[in-house]
Amino acid sequence: MIAVKVQKDEDGNAARVRVEGHAFFARYGQDIVCAAASALTQTTIMAMQKFLSVDPLVEKKEGCLALVVPEHLRQDKKQKAQLLLETMVLGLKEIAASYPGYIEVQEEYMP
């Protein structure tokens, strides 16, 4: 199963996102759940870099992608980054609703 963990700051903004695991919906190379989750997360990171000139701290390894939003962004960039991240989370939640048991999205507030 793919586990998505979204950690929000005290203002309710997504500060950290970790996507870990494999869906095992289908064979490697044919797994539409993994492909959809990968496409959403990778596109969000590329959009932050290209359109906002924001480089989130990204960790990528087999079966895991983690990103941390830089803390000290101008307010306009922070709002746009949040829009991108919330859109990504919305898409991941929709995949989870369509393919229960293959992907799970959890949101929590950071201490």
C-alpha cells in the first residue's frame, strides 16, 4: 500500500509530505495507482520549481518521496505553493477513494 502522510503547520499549511510504499495494484510498469501517485507528486515538485522558483527539500529513493516546503517564503509564494500542494493532496485523496486498500492519505498537525 502507498502511505501518504501530510504534516501541516499551526496555520494549516502543508509543510511536509511523505509518500512511501507501493500500491501492488498491478505488475511493475502496469500499476496505474503507483503511476498516478508518482505523476501527481513529481508534477507538483516541478511546478513549484518552475513557476514559483521554490526548491522544496526533496528526498527520493525507491518507493519513497518526501518533500519539505522551505519555511521562509514570501507570502505570495507561500500561498501559491500551498495551492499546488493542496491540489496534489486532493488528487491523492481521489485516487485513494477510487482504489481503497492501495493508497491511504493521512493529514496531521505537526507538534
